[in-house]
Amino acid sequence: VITGAGSGIGYALTKLALSRGAQVAAVDLHPGALAQLRRDMGSPATLSIHTLDISDRTAVAALPDEVLAAHGVVDVLINNAGIIQPFQRVEQLDYDTIDRVMNVNFMGTLYMVKAFLPLLRQRPVAHIANVSSMGGFFPFPGQTVYGASKAAVKLLTEGLYAELLDTNVGVSVVMPGAVATSITENSGVAAPDAEGAKGLQPTEPETAARVILDGIAGNKLHVYVGNDSRAMSLAIKLAPKQATKLVQKQMKGLIETPEST
């Protein structure tokens, strides 16, 4: 089961998983993206598509039966779906936006875990992989609430790892850095001025998908995607204030000021 399968990392995960012989239940909010995914994959019998808002707890609770009807079993859950926030400071964000980011990124992931964990516990070997973010352990001004939601996903996943250590279910938290996806557009967020991101070389979704699936196969707890994610993980541990100040300077040109909103 792969959420956010209609584009970006989720699309690449679906394509790679199918090529490795897996059956895939592709989940996405956008039916058009799922229909295009199915056409692109050649409409194989091993692929089912499921239109779903993961922040809708009732709809998520009904999904396992749909997946079982299509595939018979579930061995792996990859919670990839997520959105970012507008590039604004916390004081500028309205509560509807804050609720949406937290509900999709954290609550949606939690709903999916709770819905599918009973099925995963029944399998000889199973795995949960939750996609957090580099922003889940490193503070990026203008993405503070997004980062808080992804930090919650990170600790949720690490807690699950501890709770499931003596079971058949492996757990991974995935922390991508910059990846070349359409998350800005899919989140309904205006793209920031690119001047502040010069020199950034985002990871391609296909590379991210390979790293994630290999991390699951290797039963890794922490899966870092991209050199930037690995470097930031080290920087925030060794010199948190200095690293934060450096990124704050680089982000200044990307964040809306109160005067511009």
C-alpha cells in the first residue's frame, strides 16, 4: 500500500515496486493522477487504485477491506502522502492551514497505521515505512508547522519501532531532503522565489524510491534520502545554533514578510 502514489516519490515507488514483482495498492487524493498512473504502468492486474483523502478517518478505516478484496494480503505500508505549508512565519499562518497540514501529514499517517497494523501483524514478515522529512529534524523558517508535523511523524515511527521490536513488523522512518517533485503545486502553495535555493541539487524521485525500497528491504530504522538530508542530520547534532543561523540566512528570500501578505 503506497499513499501519495499519483505523483512524485509515490509514483516512482509504485513503478519500482511493480518492477520488482510486488502487487501495489496505489492511494491518492486525485483520481485523475491515479488513472494516469494506471495507464502509464500498462494497467497491470497487480496494480489497484484507490482515491482517498488520508485525513478522513472514516474513509481510511474502510480502505483495508478494499485492498484485501483486490490483493488478498498486505505486507508493506508506505505512508508517503504529505503536503507543505505556505512559505510564511507561524504568526502569519491561519488556523485552517495549520489544521490541514497537521491533519494530512500527521493524523493521516496515524490513521493509516492504525487501519493497517492489525493486518500487518498477521503476516509472517511485514513492514511500515512512514515518510517524514529533513524538515522533521532540522528547523526551516517558513516551514515551521510543516516541520512540526513531520517531526511528529518521525517520533511516531520511532515509537512504533520500539513497540513492535518483538513482532514480525519492521518499521522505518524515511527522511528525504530536497526531491524534484510537485509537492508545492499539489499542496496548493505558491512557489517561492528560487533565488534562495541556488545551488540546490534535488534528488530525483526514482533515486528516492530506490533508496526507500532498499531501506525497507534492509529493515533500516532511519532512511536518509539525499546528501543534503544526511549532511543536515550531522550538522544539527554537532552545531545546532550555527547550522540553524546558516539556513535562516539562506531562507530569508523565500519567506513572505508580514508586509508582503
